[in-house]
Amino acid sequence: MLLIRGLCFYQMNYNTSRPLKKLAESPVSFFIPKHQNLKVSKEFLDKKIVAAIIPTYKPKMITYRLIKNMTKWYPDMMIVVVDDSTPSSCKNFKIIKKIKQLARLNTRVTYLRTPVNRLKAGALNYGFDYVSIALEQKPHIVITLDDDVILTRKTIRAMIKSLYSEVTMGAVCTLAKVKNKNVNLLTRLQAFEYHNFNITKISDNGFLKGPLVMPGMLTAFRYAAIREASGFTTGHLIEDYDLTA
């Protein structure tokens, strides 16, 4: 599914406890989220080490374009592509070859392949284990995203800025819009689903001070927050809900 990110951000605080009355300051905030004042210097952000993990299975050309754009727009970012055992007989396996070639030419791109198909949560953990063990310098920020999203030049930088707007911020996410919503019934249903998610997130951000879920499509986490949560839980298809909880 083709998705495009907006630049409206929602936050999830961690390592903090608040009285219930502070979580619901005003009924008005359920409809009108509080404005965030993001005072974070460019010099501060430039010092942050960022790693992106992209799990993929039978990738399409949009995946390759996503990786290429990220290398161009965010040249200092480490990009870890986790191929979840795409079969070599797959007609899209040529895209895997292109990604592997890109990884050979660009030291900031790493191609990994799981020994067996682990589904998304397992593939994300595989990439996170690599980031935690293999990298000499541990990242401050881990970006997780689907292999069929479309970013803008400013999306990830704006997410990182939002992530560091508060000391206790654990993760941030964006609005999502289905670009190819009129293709068939499934795309229309997904567009409707994300439309409702977006409305809910706006309400959550004002009333509950955080969304019900940090969606797996595109989320920026503090590395320490994922480690504290012990990574993604495998064995089900709602790893984003689970990690948010």
C-alpha cells in the first residue's frame, strides 16, 4: 500500500508517571491538541546518530526508491534493510539484487537477510539486534518504517526535532495518507482506516497526551526506549500496538 507522511507529529512519553487529572487537563483538548513549541537547535540534532530499519518481503520498485531517497536526503543516516527471506523465485527478486548492489556501493546502507521468514516483528528485531551488536557507535534514534512509504525531504528531520522537544519523549509518529486509495476496495478501506487513525491521534495528543498506537508505518524511537521495552514482541501482527503499550 502506498503511503505518504505528513508533518504533523504525535508523541509518546516514557519513564514518567502523571496523575489522571494531568492526562485530561480539559475536555477542549480532546478536540484541539495543544501546540508544541519545538525549541531544539540544529547543532544539537546534527550530533545525533540515527539508524533506520526497513523490513521488507517481496519488495517492489517503491522500496528501492525509498532507500535511494533516504541516502540522498539523509546521507549520515545508517539504513538497515532486512529482507525477510524473500524467495529467489519471486518475480520481484531483481529488486533485492538492486538493493544489495546499492549496499555494496554505499557504506551507510546495510543489507541483511533473515535465515527464515520471521514476519515483520521478527525482521525488525533482527535489524535492531544488528544495530545493537554490530555497530560500534550505538544510535540515539531508531526509525522504523514500512517498505512502501513515501517520505518528504523534511519528514525525518522534523520527527527527530519533535522527539527531542521533551526530555521524556520516547517516540513520535506522523499522520498517514493512502495515496493510491482509489485502486480497489482494499485500498479504500485502508484509507478509511488511516483517516480514522489520524482523527483519533489528534484527539489523543490533546486529551491523553499520547496516541493509542505508534504505527509501524513510520515511527522515530529513542534507542533507549526500544531497549527498555525489550524490542518487538513476535508471534502476532500488532507489534506496533504492543510496543506502544
